[in-house]
Amino acid sequence: MKLGIVGLPNVGKSTLFNAITNAGIESANYPFCTIEPNVGMVAVPDERLDKLAEMYEPDKKTPAVIEFVDIAGLVKGASQGAGLGNKFLANIRETDAIVHVVRCFDDENIMHVVADASTNVPVDPLGDIEAIDLELIMADLEMVNRRIDKATKAAKGDKKFLHEVEVFKGLAEHLNNGKSARTYECDEADAALIATSELLSLKPIIYAANTDEDGFTDLENNQYFQQVKTLAAAEGAQVLPICAKMEQDIAELEGEDKLMFLEELGLQESGLDRLIKCSYELLGLISFLTYGKDECRAWTIRKGTKAPKAAGKIHSDIERGFIRAEVIAYDDMMKCGSVNAAKEKGLLRSEGKEYIVQDGDMVYFRFNV
């Protein structure tokens, strides 16, 4: 899974990226500090995998991972080449979802840039979101118009393309009204057709409302955060309150020190953990587990994935030669104390090709090629 961290310049994107990846990249108070996208791989915390590793003492423990991409700050006019332009829209195109960092605090020492990199303007979360959305929509509109032209030409030789022209003309009108592709209402077949165009404003989105420490501890009275929360609810998007500066402090701690610091802040988990949970929920992802002396590992799949397809995450040969999956729910195994004890109680099941893998399933695949 790849998440692109986007936003206007100086909203805290690189600070947040530093905190969640511990990458130590440059983070400075001037526009376009980030030029090439920074990439960081982060292990997905999973207490179930940790417990299995304690039990089996495997040669290798492999968590699921998320790839975060810190993309340079966009400004108004990026879709026409302003700022650092279309290059960074292309970087967004390669991601599975967008983490849109929105500045939700005032600080006269940090420039707030929207259109002109030399001009400091008042903080305006909703205006910032609209500015970024518009650039994504304008870039999408260009792609949709090209798709309409291509389908129109194809329809001269094959009438089936006429429906494609109709669908994308409807979407173009929607985009022209300043609305994202995510909010375009259509049936499943048309939605699947639109999905083939890899539109930027079609990507699922998490609004990371970046507050200062005071604003984070009193979210109810943080007017900026409340504005973003209301907008996210209207769009059906995720919103995550976060203090990037505070997350940097958390990232520098480990073990008991980290737990104590989180407790002092009244938090049960770090911003990274909350962001990962948001991402899994947003994209409809779950994890299943494989176990043994060689390796204990967590695998990420989409909800609704059938056993053979899940087996293919491990290796294509296992999917091709799938016979059955031997499955036990992690919670059932823990109640019994071991896989063998669970098996004696009839909790280890043999599942076929139609079985839909569940979150926390411990699976051993039988196959023959």
C-alpha cells in the first residue's frame, strides 16, 4: 500500500513524514523544501504477529508494510505548471490513497502559502483544501477530455464506445463544476469504467488536520479542526487530528519512555498507529497471518478476498495449485493456548476455494503444482 502525503507548502507534510518514518529528511520553513518525493517504508504494528513470534521464536518475523511518499507542496495553478507543477501531480497518481495535510494552527513565524510562494496569507483550512482539490480536478478534467476524444474516434468504428463517451461527458460536467470524481454518482458498471482512468480526485482521502499542541489538546474548541471535520463528514472522507511537531517527539522515544509520554498526553497510541488504522479502514484492508518456525508474517489483503487469491499474495504457485486452506482465528488460538489445543477442540477448519479470508485468520495453505 502506498500513501501520498500532499498539501500546500509549509503545512507540516515533511515534519509529519519525518515523524512517521523516522527518515530524518529536510524539513524547513520555506516553500518547496521538498523537491523530489521522499519515500519511507513503515512496518504496520500488529500485536498478534508479535505474540506469534514470541510463541514460535521464528527465524524471521515479517510485518505488513505501508509506503509513505512525501510529495512537494502544491500551489494554485499546479495543474498548469505553477510552483513545481505537473511533475508532482504525476507522483500523486502512483499512490493508492492521499493523506492531505491541512494546517490547523496559527503561527506568525511560519509562512502560509497558497498561490504565491513569496506571499504569506492567513490560515484557512477549507480554502486550502479547495485549492488542492481544484488542482487535482483540473488535471483530471484534462485527462477526461482526452478520454472523451479517444472514445469518440473509436465509436466511429464500434458503437459500443458511445456509452463510454456519454459516461465521461457526464463526469467532465461534474468536474467542471469544481466537484471531485469521488463525489460523482453512477452505477457500479460506470464506476468501474471511470476507475480505469486513474483520476487523481477519485483517490480515497484522509485529511490529516495538523494542529499545534494547544489545539490538539482541545479539539472541541479548535475551530480550524472542526471545519475540516465537518467537511470530511460531508464527503464521507476520513479525518485524523494530529500534531506533527508532537509526533516528532514521540518518534524519538522507545519502549516505556514512549508509553509514558503518550500517557501524559492522554493518548493510547501514536499518530502513526492511528494513521495506519485510518488507512486500512479507508481502503478496506485486513491482515491474515502465517506462522511457523521459519517465519511468522502478516499479509495485507482487501476485505472480501477469497482463499486462493490470498494465497497468491504469498506466491502465485500457491494460488495456481490451491487445494485448501487450514484456518484458525487468532483469538480462538489464543484462548486455547496453542494451535494443537485449538485443533483438538475442532477450531481448526479446512476451507475451500470460496472461503473469504477474515482479519486475524491464521492460515496454512495446502497446494500442489
